[in-house]
Amino acid sequence: MKRMLFAAVAAVILFSGCGTVQSIIKSSFPYTTSLVVPASSKSNTTLSASSTAGSFDESLGNVNGNQYIKDVKIASARLIASNPRDKSMGMFKSVKLFISNGASGEVMVASRNDVSEHIGSDLVLDIDNSRFFDKYIKGNSLKIRMEYILRDTLTTDVSVRTSLSFSASPGHK
């Protein structure tokens, strides 16, 4: 009898807190995508690559979870070499990341202008946490565009995994 009562209370708490649960899930997992920097890219020239990003809850089929959050801010931004895995992000002189969702314009969320030549295969970018990104995250799909300047020409295509983490407050649908 006590187990049934406990299960009933747990179920009530779970279902009544769906908005809060969605907020925790949405703000705890990053949006990620892979971008390809082609070997044909010229050095000392501003170039760009873009792709649609996905989040953990979207990959589980929860496309409406972003309706339960508000006051979305960027928490971190990283670039990680994925192919080849040991490629130094020092290949970039500078990098800027922009997001858009089709309904709203494009906005810069992170950048790095002083990339060290020997930084390694993981690069943390400087974020712009002075604004809210609700209208971008609450769109149908999040597109990430990387604008970059290469230090030198490449001998092979390089895949870069982009990870943007956001923080949010619980909101109501």
C-alpha cells in the first residue's frame, strides 16, 4: 500500500513538473553540429561553413521542449576537431559563430580573434552573454554558421564539431 501511494505521489510530481523538467533538459544539453572546412579554402580570407544543429531532447523526439523555457543565454561555445581528431584548431586565425532559425535573422553568439597557432584540437570561444536568444532557440531549427579565417592552406578537409550550450529559466507554455 505504501509503495502504491509513493508511486502515485511520484507520478503527480512528475507530470505537474513537466515544464521544469523540460527547462532542465533544454538548458543542460548543447546544440551540436559538424562543419566541414574544405581543403580548397584559401588562407587569410574570410570564409564560412554552416549546418543545422540538433539538441539532445530533439534527438529523442521532443520538438516542443523549448516552449517551457525563457531567458535563454549562451553558456559556452567550443570547437573540437573530429576528422582528423588530432588537427590543431590553430589552423584558424579567427572564428565567429552565428545562429539563426529561419524565422529570425542571424546573430553572433561566440568568437575568438586571437587563436594561438598551437592551441590543440579543442578551442573554447568567447561568448556573448549580454543578450537573450529565446527567439532563435524557439524556432523550428537552429542553424549554426561559422565564419573563419585560416592561418595556412589545408592539405585535407577538416571536420569540426561545434557545441553551443545554453542556459535558461523555466517558463510556461
